Amino acid sequence: MKDLNDYTPPKVWTWDAENGGQFAKTNRPVAGATHDAELPRGEHPFQLYSMATPNGVKVTVLFEELLEAGHSGAEYDAWLIRIGDGDQFGSGFVEINPNSKIPALLDLSGDKPQRVFESGAILLHLAEKFGAFLPKDPGQRTEALSWLFWQMGSAPYLGGGFGHFYAYAPEKFEYPINRFAMETKRQLDVLDRHLAEAEYMAGEYSIADMAIWSWYGQLVLGRLYDAAEFLDVESYTHVMRWAKAIDARPAVQRGRMVNRAFGDPALQLHERHSAEDFETRTQDKIGG
């Protein structure tokens, strides 16, 4: 490969399918299904198709928090979508999410099936449906939504930017790593300054905390990109306090296990169809 400094962008970009990288097999510049594949469907009102990346964890944490809080109508089936294998490009998945990204939700609780895609939209849809984890006070509700959409806008810098160039790119270059490390640390500083004066993001524990924790909480806890030391995450003391407090919640501990197919097998639950699955995981369910 040429030195980065030798690269001159062409007049018209063309796709190099062999450009390398961990996700080269599945990344492509066009949308739509690549193959026919029906999605499985269980017996519960909500059918979730996902994987335990940060965006997927947001939604499974909320489902487990809703059930922990006594909302029995929030029972759900969680089906594993293996994004490395291209499951997100199956025809059934594309029908629910034309953008072919996890998570995708099929809500069967109403008069007709409702698809919901984009993790922030799923969080808001469920919070409003159950009247939970979104502040009732108008000012606090607006604050929670501001932080929720802050996270949605920030994640591409952390995941698609820093995470890609630091952890996944086939070659390491100083400029993109420095550029996105700077932005990631700026965002951590935004959070740290806010959490210096607040226990949670919007006055009470909400979907804003769940969304942000799944990315930045797990980052400072050393679970993303093997970059905790590089980013000096221990210096963000208020973020660390908040992240540990959320991490200790039983529903959060369960939620981060669902649709997990990597890492410690004891923390994996490939599919979730009932609360008992957490206690009766068989070796095939946990990848053993």
C-alpha cells in the first residue's frame, strides 16, 4: 500500500472491495439485501434482531430495565444477528431496517406490526410506550432527549472514527488516530464536566444514561477497543463514578450479555427468550 502522504483522491471514487480491514467482507457502498433470509419470530410482543455491540446493548439494557421495573408487557425475544457474517443484509432484516444496521425491532404489541430501526428511535419508542425511563418533567425530558441525541451524533466519532482507525484499520496512521482520539477525549470531557454536578444525565436514570453508558461507560471500563490506557480514561473521575454505578445494576449486567457472541463465554447469551435463559444457559447458547 502506498504511503498515506502519497495518496491523491481520484476524480471519481470507485469501490475497492479488497481494501482490507476487519469488516471488508461486509462493507459496501450500496444498500439492499444480498440474499434471501427470513427472520425467526418468537412468541413475545417484541422481536429484537441484534448483536451486543454498544448500539445493541442500549436496547437490551432497556428491555431488562423495563422488566426489572415490573413492565411484564416488555417481554421480548432477542435473536442474534452476526454482522461479521453479513446477516444484516438478509432480506428479512432489510425489511425491518433498510439501512442494514443492528439493532432492529419488530413491535407486535399493537394492531399491526411496527418496525423500528436506529437504536435511539428504539429507546424512545419503548420509553414512551411504557411511560418509563424518560422524565415526566418537561424540562428534564428535553434534557434527556438532548443527551440521547448527543450520543447518537457522537458515536460515529468514537466507533466509526477512533475505534476504526485505532483498533480495526489494517494499517495505523498517526493523523486519523490523533484526530479521532482528540474528539473522543473532548466528548469524555463534556461528560465529565456535566457529571461533576449531576448523578445522572437528566436528573434521573433514563434512556439517555443507557445510550451513553453503552458507548462511553464501557469505554472507560476498559471494554472497547483496548484503549483505556491510551485515552487515560481514569482521569475522567466523574464519568468513571457514573459508569461503575450503572454497571452495578442487575438489569444492565443482564442486558450486556444478550446477543453477545464474543469474549468470555460466561458473559454470552446468544439468544434470549425468557428470564430463565440467564440461569439455564446451555453450552450451545453460550458458545461453549
